[in-house]
Amino acid sequence: MLVSMQHRGAVRRMAAVVAAFGLFAAACGGDDDADDTPAATEAPAPDDAPDDDAPDDDEPATTDAPETTDAPEPDDDGPTDTISLDMDGDGTVQFGIATPGPRDDGAYYQALVDGVIAFSEEMGYEPPIIVDNITQAQAETELRNLARQGVDVIAVGASEIGDSLEALAVEFPDIFWYCNCGAGAQFEGVAQTGDDSSEISYSAGYATGLLLQDTDSTQAAFLGCCDLDFEKEAYMAFEMGLQAVDESFEMTYIPTGDFNDVAGATEAFNQAVAAGAGAVYPFLGGAHEAVVSLANEAGVITMSAGASNVCERTDLDYQIAVQFDAGDYLEVVFDAILTGELQPGETFFFTVGEFPFVGAKFCDATPEQEAALDDVKSRIAAGEFADDFFAIKAEAYGF
């Protein structure tokens, strides 16, 4: 695990609880009612039907506590003594990417896609094959089709399409399987990255509260999908951070019905503004940018949901980057994979306060606001809120 010695016990406790209850708290996931639009792919999937003896989707995933790795952060010169990712020995390396949302959502899913594309270009690999908009019902079939296209590495964008990963890793042992699965249960044969939604969301709520102090509003709105368990963790921690700035601040959760439904998100945004919201967190996928645009027009504080590069954008105006960017994670994780420090069956953990690209970051703030946010992130890294975050998880996931 990428944590310092003084934090390792707390993280192991969280990992053990997550494993014990089989939680899949992806940072920005999907739901059973997700859009059934067929998944798009940049290369045709083979016509082969799934094998008759393919693993059953209904089999429960193994929930053993994750193995961990103490992989160091890479130095400026990049990885040394690297291993080959040419898993099939054909002289080329090609990634496959699978995401439950659109590849160009401007948020969580696009971060993974852009990161893999950039890494492939930098390393001289083949262009990746991208399959997006995968529903839970389609996931095993789409992942199997992707595996049959001769890719060497498959990067899965979120845990809600990862239930079949352990079985697929056995079925296709010559593929390096990687999942940006948040803090979910570990799968044998699958390398993962993990982070803590409570840490990230608390820092986002705290940053929002600092900016809300300079407005006439005491209201913030959290726009999500369907009040799913991992959404509950995120908005409860966000509210906790918001009220740590000022106890009078209030947060309202507004479901849109789908992470990618622009019409539903627009209606939710209008409802929030009508109720007096001075800040809106669009915890969304394909509908994220539409809400940010509306927030810009209304002069409402808004923020990213994963992407770390939003402060540099010129087409949309963000006040806060809520960072759990899969692209940033890849820069560290792929170095660890190439050096053999991260192996299948292990999890690489990212903690707020220890990595500058995890948690809230201001796009434009006063020195005092910057200092206050830096201080609370240091307190998060020190484990000051560990008991509170555990209680939030217990309530969100019902254990």
C-alpha cells in the first residue's frame, strides 16, 4: 500500500472491513438502471459467443482482505529495471480499456481513457482499444470480447463492471488485469488502485465551505444518481466537511436518476438553485459538464468529480478540482507495474494529504483559504478523522 508506516494500520482496518462486507465503493459508479445503450468500441468485437463453461455472473466475488504493496513513488527519471507488458509475446503491447460511462465525459471515465492513451503513446505501445458505456448486465460479455482481441493489459474503469474480474483473470491468465476499483474487495489475479471516498469528499466539502463563506448562500447541493451506497458515503462526508467550516451550512442531495442523463441533471440543478444553493457538486458522469455549464451561467460555485486538470480548462470555469483522477493514478501505478512492485492480487492505495493529486484543490482562492485546505488535508493524512469516516461507511453500507 502506498501509505506511510503510521497510517498503515488504519488503512488495513478499512480494507479488512471493505473486504468483509464485499463493498464496491467506486468513486463515480453506475447503477442497475443505467442506460442500456449498447457499448461503443473502437475495434469490432469477435463474433464468438461466450463459452458454455464461462464463469457464472451470479457467483459471489472473493472478498479476502487485500494484499498490499509498499511501492515507492517513482523518481523523475521514470521506472528502471522494467518488466515487459508484452504478455502474449507478439512483440507489441496493447491496452484494452473498459468503462461504465462515456469515454469523453470530462470527468472520471475520461481521466482513465486519456491516461492510458497518453501512457501508450509515451511508451510506444499500440493505440488502446476502448469500450465504453458498459452496463452491469453487459460487463462480463464485453470484458471477455475485449480479452479475445489480443490485448496485453485490460484497464477497468470502475468496480461496478468488475464482478467477473476474478473469473476472467483465471480464464485469460496471459492478460495483466488492472482495475481502478476505489476501495472495493480485492480479486486474485487483478491489480488495483484504491482511495478513500470519505477522505476525498470531506476535503471537497471543506473547500466548498471556505468558498461559500464569501457568498450570501448557506446552501450546497450534491447532484448524484440514485442514492446508491457509495453516493451516500460521498455526500455524508461532503456534508461533514462543509459543516466543519460553518455549522449553519446545509447540504441537499438531489438524485437525477442516471449519472449520464443531461435532462435529469438539468432539472436537479434548477431545483437546487431555486432552493438557494450557492454551490453545486455534480457527482455525475456523462451529465457532469452540462451541470458545470449551467453553474457558470448562474454564477454558482462548482467543482469536478474526479478530473484534476479542470483548473486549466478554458471552455468551462471550475472553482474546485475534486481529484480522484485515474490518469494521475496511472502515472504512479504503471511505473509500479513496470518495475514489478505492483503485482496481480495487490492494491496500490492513494491517501488525501500524502499525494497532491488526491482530494480537493482550489482553482482560485486566497492564500488563507489555500492554507486552511492544506491544513485539513494534513489532518486527514494524520488519521484525525478516521473514526468519523468509519462511522460514515458503516451508515452508508449498513454494517
